[in-house]
Amino acid sequence: MTDMPERARPPAPPPTADSAAVPVMGLELAERRRTSRATIFAWALWDWATQPFNTVVLTFIFTALYLTTDAFLPPEIRSLPESDPTRVAALADLASGLGWGTTAAGLLILFLAPVLGQQADAAGRQKLWLGIGTGALIVCMLGLWFVEPEPALFWLGVALIAAGTVFGEIAAVNSNAMLIGIATPKTIGRVSGLGWGFGYLGGIVALVLVVVFYAGGWFGLPDDDGLPFRIIAVGCALWTLVFSIPVFLKVPEPSLGRPERKVGFLRSYALLARDIAGLHREPATRPTFWFLLSSAVFRDGLAGVFVFGAIIAESVFGFGFLELVAFGIASNLVAGVSTVLAGRLDDRFGAKAIILFSLGAMTISGLVIFLFAGGGSPVFWVGGLILCVFVGPAQAASRSFLARVTPAGREGEIFGLYATTGRAASWMASAMWSLLIVIGGATVFGILGLVTVLFAGLLLLLPVKAVR
């Protein structure tokens, strides 16, 4: 991360990077690269730009305090006492409905992300697809303006959030691929952690602005028709638009492209199947194959913690607006600091050790929250913040682990598979969340679904060969 001019675009990978030959890892080509701090910060700023969708819209504010509340219940159910079983069941239906929406989003990413990443590799156009995904995410957030508090519009809100999840993941595939173009084997942990840290910091600032908006009495705006929440969604869209500009101006493409791999969209699936088989066949890329499979589970659990954490706080522990926002600020702060610090430990001890330790700590914390849920909000404050200490390092270390084992010239494809087998497989966590809520009859049982997925991911990662 020294201040030296970077080349406009790194050279195309040598022929040995082809899947039919002995693979060359993309980071091996970057051993002596010098990238300016400005370029690295411009790349990390994209996480800052898109974080309000995850923190404000998807987790703490729009879904938890608006979309899954009694604002979207029929009037006859909304008028029932809060403890009435019919009302409780109706609120649980809203929570599970959001879960089914994110499940559908995961299945779309499953089919689209790796192929779109593969085509971006072939054309050398990761920045183009980064722009398409980011722009579509902005449009989805702007669309939330039309989600007024009516039961008939609940599914419009779910559809827009699910679509934003899809487009955000498509953009993230290409942002992750660009990481290989600016990092080296010795700095990959720190650079990856910096990106996640910037994201959490952006979440803190966005939530603080929401608190100011609330403390100011919504600046005189009426709070009927969900107007404050709809304005917040539009504000998040404008935030993403402004702060995503630097990555397009400063960060180079990770490669010049692979013209010999340009095929039609449908033929891309056949090429993808051949490449996946090649990952398993070659000893050098076999860790890539097994890590993609194991991360399919534990990254899904990490995503579930973010998607459903605020709903648990509001529905199970009775957090109000200010307490929920305060928790959101505190959780992003501890997650941001721990992620930046863990990036240095990643470069020293390896990504696998960071991931395993984090997953173990999160599994224990989740069980404690479930078992002692009757203890009220202090239980969630302590257990939830412990969860947040480890979720960021696990995410950043996962990205750096994969970057170490990604063949040159296939960055978009591999990170597309990463999206498919991780966040895209969110049907696992969201399905377990919804299923256990249905079986248990209360939102608190969804915690067990998330814990189950995290622990299963830990077990699957154990035999994967660590790469230093």
C-alpha cells in the first residue's frame, strides 16, 4: 500500500492461467505490484457506498421497524392486543414472508452470478458489471418510496428488497474480483479487511444520520403513510450513488480479458461446469473447490445474522426505535474495528484460523441468546455484540482465503461462484429461519435456524486445506 503510480490495467494473465493447464493464481502475478493508497481507498469506498442498503434498509430500519411491523397488517388484526395469538402469528407471517423473499433472491443469484462473472472475465469488463449492479441496486432503493403501509404493498417491498439483494450481489462479485488487481499475497488480508471495515463505518454514519432525522421529529414531516421510512430509503439510494463514483474513476480492471473464453450466455453454463470439474481435478485448485462448497454454508449463516438480527431484536426482545438504532451503531462499530484488526491477524496466521474461531464464537453466542431470551434486552445486547465482533472478520477472511486460491484470469467467475455458494445459498438460512418459526410458532425459534447453519459451516470447513 505504498504511494506509487499504478498501471492503468494489469497485463493479461499468461497462457498457464487457462483451466486446461497448471493454473497460475492471480495474486502470484501481483507479487511485486505497487498500488497507491488512493486506489485502495477508492476500492474500499464502494463498501461504504452500498452498506446503507444492508444496514439501514435490509437490517435495522426499513424491514425491522416498518416492513415487518403491524403497519402492514389488516386493520382488524392490527387492533388486537399485542399478546393476542392471532396478531403474533400475523407478525410472524410477515417475518417469514421476508425470509421467503430472500430465498427467491438467493436462487436467482445461484443461476446468474457465476455466469455473469465468467462473461465479465472474458471481456475484461468487471467495472461495467459493477456499474450495472450498483445502478440497479440504487433503482430498487428508490422504488421503496412507493411502498406505503398497506397490506397489499407488503410484497412489493419484499420484491424490491429481494431484487436489491440480487443486484447488490452481482455488483459485489465484480468488486471482489477487482480486489485481486490491487492487493498482493502479503497485503490481501489487510486490504480485504479494510473494505469490510469501511462498510461497517459507513453503516455507523448512515445510522447516526437516521437518529438525527428521528430526534429532529422527522424535521416536521408527518409520520403517516410511512413517509419517514420511505424518505430514508431514498436517502440511502442517493448515498450509494455519490460514494460509488470513485471506484469507477480510480480502480483498474483486474485483467485485460480472456477473448478465447467468450461464448453465448447459455453455453456459459457448459463452460462453467467444465471449469468447476477442472477446479476439483487440479491439485493446485482443489482447495478452491472445497472452500467454495464449505463457504456455501457458513457465509449463508453470516448473511442470515444480518438479515434477521434486527427482526429478532424488535420482535423477540422488544427493542424500540432508538434502542434498535443504538444497537445498530454499536454493532457496526465493534464489527468495523474487529474486522480491520483481524485483517492483520489474517496475514499472519491465515484466513482459515480466523474463520473457524469466528464461527465457533458465533455459534456459542447464538445459543446463549436463544436459551436466555427470557432475560430481556440485556441478553441481546451482550450476545448480539459478541456475534458482531466475529461476523466481520469471518467475512473478510473468507474473501481473502478465496483470493489466495483464485486462478489468474478467472476472478469474476470464481467470485461469482463464491456469491452463488455463499450469499446466493441464503435459501438455506432463510428457509431454516422460516421453517423453525413455523414449527415453533414464534420468531425466537428462528435463532436456532441461524445457529444450525453456522455450526454446519464450521464442520464443513474443518477438512479444507489452508492456504498461506
